Amino acid sequence: MNDNQSHYIPGLEGVVAAQTRLSHVDGEAGELVIAGFPLEEIAPRAAFEEMVYLLWSGELPTARQLEEFRFLLAENSRLPAAVLDVLRAAASTGVDSMEALRMTAGLLSLDLPSDSQGWAQDAALLARLPVMAATWWRLRSGLQPLEPPPGMGLASSYLYMLRGSEPHPAHVRALETYLNTVIDHGLNASTFTARVIISTGSDLVSALVGAIGALKGPLHGGAPGPALQMVFEIGDPDQAEAYLRKKLESGERLMGFGHRVYKVRDPRADVLAAAAETLYRQAGDMRLYELARAVERKALELLEEYKPGRRLQTNVEFYTALLLHGLEIPLELFTPTFTISRAAGWIAHCREQQRENRLIRPQSQYTGPRDRRWVPLEKRTESSGAS
Ligand code: ACO
């Protein structure tokens, strides 16, 4: 065994591969710090644009800076015509929401402010994502796409474009709390992807496309849809145990539970559970919220029974599903909505990586054969394995 082999760590678990000022995840204490603020302190209070400004600059904006930043986002939110064409094609052929987002994110290069114009390029990439997600949804639903209305913040305008009417301030607050909660999270898989891409000297659009591809997988950002489906399928707290046991006995994973870093409860789950409770209470119907709570209790009990010692806890995706459903955001847009927020974190990480760049290039451990000898084509047989 050589040195490389002795250092192989599957999934890079526990490996420190970057230094960052953006966020800190303490998986044992169940703490998340965003640019110095405990998550619980900032997520329910800040407007989403304030949170983005904080990540991109290191400081919260003044009122004037916030107004200018909102203006910058708004003036860069228009989609290139080719993006609309591809979204139309994606919606009519049944291409799913994250594939539509990934395909069209690449096309944003067609009409992008130059990288030397301060934050203009970053703002354009961020501000166009909600328009792309809402446009895909409206076309898919046989509706005309809507443009972001002037003067509206990103969260309200996203809800407006989905619904076609101005959202209630309580809904905007709940969505902003969600977007703030998931904006950044250490070196998660999609952020790592973005940093690897940008570390080669590549561009921000390439990093965005790669990160979207990483986020869409069910082990990362693709879990909230299946988590909500599970709660719907259970339907009644009395059915939870039989349903969950069946899944666990057949070796399936329960979506919305477990995390690579958190071995105690994901603090984001608590922030989102509180926001969901407020939302459902305001709507005057707590049935789904209470069902989800009952499913969560039973799932945790059974995970401890089936996977003792693995310390599997509720993750952010379980309450994401409940909150976004309470906001009438369709299931197909759960992961795109996550993307809208996390893109702000990816961009911040890319800029940080560029400032302190060193090519990210780890090593692999070779486990294949050695000393093979060349066999001319005419002498190769299938049974000899052509060797
Ligand atoms: N349900 C049932 N069993 C689970 C679950 C789960 N949700 N999560 C982990 N396990 C089990 C594994 O099967 C494994 O069992 P074993 O030791 O008997 O083989 C053990 O717990 C350890 O699991 P790992 O795969 O080593 O954990 P890892 O750190 O790789 O996985 C992950 C983390 C991918 C999030 C996992 O918990 C999972 O698949 N969860 C469900 C999907 C999900 O909710 N994803 C969203 C994550 S949050 C985010 O990315 C924003």
C-alpha cells in the first residue's frame, strides 16, 4: 500500500478542502453560522437580498445599498430570447424542471454583463433563475409567462410570476426565511462542484451549470419532493409506522432524514419548522403540519431501531417540503426554488475561490490491474478478455 492508498477517504468525509468566510457548519453542535450570524438570528429577519449582499460583500447593506442592489438585480433579470425558446421546448416535451434549469443556465452566456462590471454578471445569473423557474412552470401549465414586476423584491416577484397575483406579505416572509436558510452550507456537494470548476480558471456560467447538476440529485437537493410525497402517501398518523417500516425493511432511505455532517438535528429544520407552523396556523389548517410532525416522530424512532448508532436526524429537506407546499409552490419547483437561493452561495464561493485560487486537484487510488501486454486485434478473443 502506498501513501495515496492509506489516505483514501470515501466520499471525502471529514476532509477539509477549502477555507471560507461564508458559512460554518458544526455537525456535532447542530449549528450553522452564515457570515458570522447564527442562522436562527438572521434567517427569519433578513430580506433575501440583504442575505445575498451579506454573502457577497461580508456586511449587511445600508438602506441605500439595499435599494441599489435590488435595482441591479431587477435591471439584469431579463431572459435572452433563446432561453425562452428552450424553456418552451422543455415545457412542451416534458423535460423536468431541474433539467430545464440546467439546460438554460448554460444559455445565459448569450447575453451577460461582462465580468469586469462589478456585481452585474453575478446579479444577472442570480436574478434570472427565478424568472426561468417560473417561466418553465407557467409554460408547462399552459399559461403565458410573466415578467418580474418593477419594484418587487426577488421573493415576491417569484411568487407573483408563479401565481399571477401579488402575494400576501406573510407568504413573502415565509419564502424569504426559506431562501435565507438554504443560501449557503459549507462545502456541500454542489458548492464543491462550483469551486472545482472555477478553480480551473473557468467561468461563472460553467460553475453554475455544474452546480445545478450536482444539486438535482436525490441525495442532495432533490429530496423535498419525495419527502412530501411520503407524507401524503401516509395520509394518517396511524398509518405512519406500517408505511415507514415497509420502506426501511426493503432497504429504502427515508427522504428528509440523515446528513453527512449533522449528527444532531439540522438547525435549518428547526427554522423551517417554525416558519411552516406560522404559515399553516395563519392559513387556519394545521392538519398537514401535524401529520408531518407525527411522521417525523415515528421516522426518527424507526431510524434508531433499524440503523442504531447512525444518529440519523431530520434534515432541512423535510420541512422545506412542508413550507414550500404551504406557499402553494408546486412540488416540481421545490428543487429549482432551492437552486435560486443556493446560487447566491455558489457565486460567493466562486468569487472567494478566484481571490485565493489554487487548482483543486485531488488524487485517486488505482485499483486496476498492472503489467498487461498488448494483444493484436486479430488475436483477441472474448473469452480471453482480449488481454
Ligand atoms: N433513511 C434510511 N437509512 C439511512 C438514511 C435515510 N434517510 N440515511 C442514511 N441511512 C443509513 C445508510 O443506509 C447507512 O446504513 P448502513 O450503515 O447500515 O449501511 C447509514 O445510515 C449511514 O449512511 P451513509 O450513506 O454513510 O450516510 P451519508 O453521509 O453518505 O449520507 C445522506 C447522507 C446522503 C443525506 C443520506 O442520509 C440520505 O440518503 N438521506 C436521504 C436523502 C436526503 O434526505 N437528502 C437530502 C440531504 S440534505 C441536503 O443535501 C440539502
